[in-house]
Amino acid sequence: MKLLLIRPGKLEDRAKNKLYAAASSPPLGLLYVAASLEEEGHKAEIIDFYVDELAEEKTLKILNSVDAVGISVYTENMKDAKNISKKIKEIKPNIPIIIGGPHCIYLQKKSLMDIPYSDIVVGCEGERVIKDIARWLEGKKELANIPGIHFRYNGMIKKGKPHEIISDLDSIAFPARHTVYKYEYGDLGGWGHIYKKKVTAILSSRGCPFNCRFCARYGNVIKGWGYRQRSAENVVEELQTLDGKYRSVYIADDNFLVDIRRAHKIFDMILDIGLDFDFYIAGARVESADLKLYKKMKKAGVKFIGFGIESGNQDVLDFYNKEITLSQIRKAVSYAKKVGFIVYSTFIFGAPIETKKHLEKTIDFACSLPLDIALFTPLRYEMGSALWLKAVKDNIISKNDLYTPADSNRNLGILSRDEILKYVVKSHKRFYYRPRYIVNQFFKTLARGDLNMVLHGLSLQSRFLK
């Protein structure tokens, strides 16, 4: 059997999203699915619309040589997924189209209605499910007996067996990176820094053991979904398969440094083996800050670390259930700068208890920290988050409001959306237009021989000052 796997989207959308490293790295979910298919002796081909100018043309051309199509669906690219699935069915009406990804996990049955040209939706982890679907394609298994799916049958939507969570992540085959080796990732320079080519991503854990109220978590809607991590040995074994093929590795975990012992072990092994990568860690919590570990990470090749700080107000952090303090934030950022990381952080405006004074204090706090990059964004009530679930329960928003901005006009907070957006603009101006910041970044840029951090700051301004 041969399956075509697609990440739908548009090149111009990827360019707009260049603030995030995830927009400049391969679709790990599809790579894992491809590896699972290959374990069973099947073939998989991946077409990535975010990087391939001829993606649609290639997709439609290859249809006669594949037995099914799988599409990765996020809410943001759902329309693109709908459009390409429609074109696929126009050319080959009977080809099965399987959809999966975050949108499908949160809205399992509804996803088949959102994308009416799809036939099967995978509402959980796909590595095992795709093997069962391949067996169905071969006539060896019934869809009704496959866990974690919904499917069309005689004009109705049916449900398979209950989903199964993969508890042992070490048992999963490493991503089939050869399927996207034809693509060049990282060219946009996530976070304003150009990666060393070639670029790939790695996932050492799934989920997060914390429960921030704004975070869309699978565990809020899927029974049994919890935090799981791979062993240090398994992570390093995968890194060894990348040695000599890739120069930069984006660590895509929600929270890579949850287990400090495991982190020490991973970087000890990297140093002992002598692996040579630039590492980019997007997800780290401030309470895990450890100077000894940071120094080891720096020696092992870590260039970048990202923190979710979110606010400069302790009462707002407590409301969000962040379980961190302002002093922990200061300590973590100080340690990160001391060892020489590029330090990035996110801030969120619009918590239900936030006033303008809160926002002013957050801006002041951000400017007081030695951050290289700060991103200020409006709060959104995202499908699957605790805030969203409560707002739905209280009949403030409906289940169809998947991404609802904080807005006093909708009884979602003290400040209106317009007021929040004005503070988003103000915060970026205040942070990036500081003379001391500009001078510091200029000299850091000269030291690195890389102008992209300065260009990144300017691009932020052009984005938020429109």
C-alpha cells in the first residue's frame, strides 16, 4: 500500500508566521505516521504545502499511484484542507481521505462535517491507528474495530473502538525524515535567528504535566491523556541518526525540562558522544532553571531557550494557574543570559481580572528583563483550554467559537478587544524601541555575525504598527 500524506496551507501563510520556529520545521506528526506505515512494509510520500511551490500540482498528479490520502488538520489550515480534499475527490472520487491532527482530536465527529470530502477522522495519536487503517485498506480489518476513529458509512457517521493512548513512547518508530529531505526548512529563521542548514525537529515528550488555564490541552477533552516522556537513551539514539545529516534541531516539546535528571542525562550523553548540533528549545518553564544544567546545555550546543512568562503580575500568574513566581522568572532569565542563550518569551494580555494597570506593569516587567525577543499577544479562549470550557459552560461562548478573543463586550474580561490590541502595539514599541535594547542587540549581532535579530525586531514593528 502507498499513502500520500499532506500538510495543507499556503506559502504566504508560512511567511507571515515566521515568528515561530514551528513554521520553519517539518510536520513531525506526518513523519511519525509515515514511519509507522513503513514499519508495516507500506510506502508513504509527504507533500508539504508550506514549503512546496508546486504542492497542489504534485498532489493531484500523484493520485493514481496512491491508495489513500492522509491530511494533517489544524483549525488554522482547515479551509486549505477542505479545498485540497475537494480537488482530490473531483479527480479520484473513491480514494479514501483520512484526516487527523489537533482540530480532529478536539472535534472528532464534527471534523468530518467541517471537511465533508473526508472519509475517516483519527481523533487520537495516529501511529498505531494508521497501521489498522492500512489493514482496512487491504481488506484485513473492519473500520468499526479500529480505536480512536469516526468514519462515514451509508450516509451516517459511525464510531470505532475507544481510543488508546500510547504509554511507551520509546516503542514508536523514529520519524521518517527521509520523506521530507527534499525540503529545506529553517530558511525563514524562526524567532529572527537563521538556523544552520539543514534543520529538523525532535519531540522527546508528549503533553505537559501543568494545567495553565489558557492552554488548549488534549487532556481536557481526552480521557487518559497525560504527560509522557521518552527515555534519555531513546532521545539520544534518535539524535545519533541525525548526526551528519542535520545541523540544527528544534526541540518541539511543550515543556522539555520537566525532568531535570533526564535533561542532565540527555546532555551528558550528547557531550560524551560528541554530537554536533545547534539546539533550539522553545518550551521551558522558569522554575526548572538550573545554572549547572544551563551551562551543560550551552556546551552541548543549545543556542536558544523560550519561556512562557505571560505576565508581570503575580495575581494574574496565579489566576492562570501558572504555578510560578516573579522571582523565579527573574532567576531563569538571568541564568539563561549568563550562559549566553538567545532568550525568548511570550506575554498574554487580557486575562479576565486584568486592568490597564496590570498591562502597564507587564510591559515594565518585560523591559526590566534581559530578553532578546518578547512577543505580546491578546488572550484567546482556545478550544480545549480550561478558560474556553468554563466560558462554554457559562453560556458566554458556544462550542462553535473555537478561538474567541478576550473582550469585555462579550463578557470576557475587563478590557475590550480594541483596548487590548492597543496595548499589544504599545508593548512592542516600548520593548523594541528602547535605546539600550537597540545598542545591546547591535553589538550582539556583530558578535554573532548575524543581522537577523535586528531585522526580526523591525519585522515585529511592521506587523504590529499596521
